[in-house]
Amino acid sequence: MTVLAVSDDEKRLALARVLESRAFGRSEQLRAFLRYICEAELAGRAQQLNEYALGVSVLGRREGYSPAEDSSVRSRAYELRNKLKSYYRDEAPDDPIRIEIDKGAYVPRYQRTAATANAARPAETLPPTHVSPAEPATSEIRSIDSRRRFESRSEVTALMAGVVLTLVTALFFWEARAKPVSGGLATRVSTREMQALWSPFLDNNTPLIISFDVRLFLFAPSTGLVVRDYRTDQKEEIAQSKVLNAFRERMGAEELIETYDYADFGSVHAAFLLGRVLDREVGLKHSTALGWEDIWNSNVIFMGKPDVNPMIRRVLRDANLDFVDGDSGSAVRNLHPLPGESAEYPNAVTHGAGKKYGVISVLPGPQPGHHMMILTGAGSELMWALAESVADPARVKEIISHVRLPSGDCPTIFQVVIEAKFESNVPISIRYVTHHVYRPK
């Protein structure tokens, strides 16, 4: 029997389903462990998954620690295997792709369940069957021999009633799972806290747009090259760029044509996560194509950096939590620190690694009844972590528990600082730091 190989997209979806499950909702360390090994396998780095690397990258052990004296990685791996078994047994027995981790190993394996394996086989290779399509599933029927063991018509009647009830119940739950949840959220993430956060953006009478950043690149026709100065993101800044002027001089490239064809991987991943949460029509526009008419007529989710996107910079100009670039790197700046808060939350200067901070801002749109959400940070990888923070029911539950008003309602204007730790551009941990709630003007 030939079974189709599990594709990378199927692997990512299988991972996302596990991470969004109730079983893993309160197991932040196990979520980070599973995410790390799955992303490494997808990136072709499975051979690097050893006990020492996991101890340092996932569990925060110091460089040079001895796995022989510290069994924490083995303990977490044991817990992860048991948690996966519990998830597939109790919460998702029909999941088409299962993630398994062999004992003594750390590389994930992806297995098709029997049903999907059979469905994946070519039609001509399927064995002939004598079961009518109208018959119930094998697990729900008894053989003729077993039926003969019943000695009375009442027992047969009870059995048939049980079969009918099982089928009706199965159809009911299948239909309930197949129907989109009312309110515009996918069924699997529709919790009370998710509804509290997302309900302002789910009005089907108001368009919803996700706006993501694109970087300014320049095409030099005389050389056939596309170039970029990472410190230059606006057309008017080109003439002042020493890097671009040096390129022109050395390559004899008098003409440089602006092009906005490239988006950061973090924005792409964030858009994917948000799209899986929202069960309604959503528009997708890059920042240079988004006009004030779009903002006026729509609910908008912005993703990007304030120094790249002037609209984000303008919207956040009166906020307490914003961003600053200095000699030591970028940081989230807290203009009015509350007791226990810092005036700045500095980002690690390493690209795609270390501890970094982002801000989630929720506020009204320019037209009454419209709303905006802004996911912003100084690094492209932060878009992934910020989207995860508003797309994961467990993380949203934590955020709502902090920002909720004494009345129990979710405020209409607030900002939340999150901290994310990265390895190879992958967020291995995400946590709430602080928040500010504002009074509507």
C-alpha cells in the first residue's frame, strides 16, 4: 500500500492544531519545546536536535551546561510524548496527521491516520468492499454472528436503537464542527476571551483589512541588480543614503527605480495565523497600497514597524508605548511608567535571536463604530510573535485577564507589551509584560 508523504503545509497545520489545543493551553514550556523541534525539522535542521541544544535554546540552560547532570530535557520530552498521546486520544482522535516523538529521540515524526492514509490512496488501488455506503462505521456495528447471540427481540431492538442514536449523535457533532461559529471566529478558537478581543472586528457590514509592511528595494536597470539599504524605507530618504550613493558611483547606476515587491517572512506568517483565526472575508493590502479611504471605511489590522509605516507612526503618536532607536539598538519606550514598569524595554541586537519586545494596540478607527489593531515591533520576526499573541486562545485569555475593566468588559483602547525570545527567527517563548488602558476621548 502506498501512502502519500506528509507535506510541509500539512506538518505546519498539524503543529498549529496541537499548539491551539486545550491540552497544551497551559503548558507554555511544552509548546515552546514542540514548536522548536517541529520548526527545526521543517527547516532541515533535524540533525541539530540534541539534548544540549534543546537545553540551551528551549529551557534556557546556560552555555556549557552538562546534560548528564541535568535531566530537564529528557523530563520535558517524556512529558511532551505523554501530552501528545493524551491530545490525540481525548481531544483530537480524528486528527488526519499525528505528531509523534520516539522514545530517546527528539526529531518529530508525522503519521497519517488510517482514514487519511486510505483516502490518499489512488482509487484503483482500493480493495473492493461489500459494505453499503449507507451502513454505519465498523466500530458502530456488530457482525451477524454476534447479533445471533441475542436471545430476544428486545435486545436486538435496543442494539438498533443504540446504533441509530450513535449515528445521529455523530452527525450532530460533525455538523456542529463543520458550521462556522457565529461571530466570525473559527470554531476551534472561539472562546469567551477571543470573542471579547475580536468582536469589534467581526461586523460583516464593515470590511476588514490586514495591512502588512513591504520594504523599499531599488532596481538598477543598467546592472540588472536589485539593492536595498536597510536604513532607507522612504522614497525621500534615497538621496541621503551613503550606501546607495556609493553603489551608484561604483556601478555607474544613475537610475534607481523604487519597487515594493518583498515582504518580511514574519508578516507573511502573521497574516497566515490571523487568517486561520478569522472566519469571515478579509482583505490583504501592503502598507504602500493602503489609503486613508481604506482606513476610513474599514476595520484595519496593521502589522509593521513605525519607522517603516508612516500610518502606524501617526496613529501611535499620542500613545504611552512607542518605539525608539538609539545607539544601543531599538527599544519599546514607556513615556509614563506605572509603578513596577520600566521606562524602556530594550531589544537584543542579534538578528532573529534573543529577547525582543513588541506592542499590541487596540483603538477606535476614525469613523464611529470602526476599530484598529496595531501589531508593531522593531524586528520582522516580532510580527509572528505578536500575531501568535492575539490568535492563540490561551495567550488572549492571559491578556484579557489583565486589561479587563472592573465591569468585566474589555476596554476599547489599550496597549499591551509582550516579550518574545527567538532562536533562528522562531519565537520559542512569548509572555505578557505590562499594559496601559486609556479613556476614550
